[in-house]
Amino acid sequence: MNKVIFYHAGCPVCVSAEKDILKLIPENQVEVIHLGEDKTKIIDAEKKGVQSVPALVLSSGNVLHINFGASIEDLK
């Protein structure tokens, strides 16, 4: 199984979602990317369909936008 990718920006909504995701999915199956710390990954996130964070990109390519912390545009 390919890893899923969890994108976030470090806000309280994102941190809470990250904790919940890691309770549901084993940590070795999730790549966590903090877009607030690594802005070079924003383009990759956009190409995958991420419009806001927190978001989970499944191995199928489907994007699950979780709650609303910040738009990708706000992170640029």
C-alpha cells in the first residue's frame, strides 16, 4: 500500500486533525507534510488537488479536505 499524505500548516485545526489521523492510520503509512514550514511542497499539494489544509491525499489520489484551517492561497 502506498502511503497517504497529510498536508497541514500547523494551525490548531491542523494539529488536532493530525493527532486524529495518526490514531486512525499507522504512522508508518502516513507522510505528514507541514506546508507552513516547507513552502516548496505547496506546488505538489496543489497538483494533487489540495485546496485547503488540513487535507489527506489517499493512495487512490482522492483528496479529503478536513475541516478548514487555511486555503492553499493563504499559505503562499
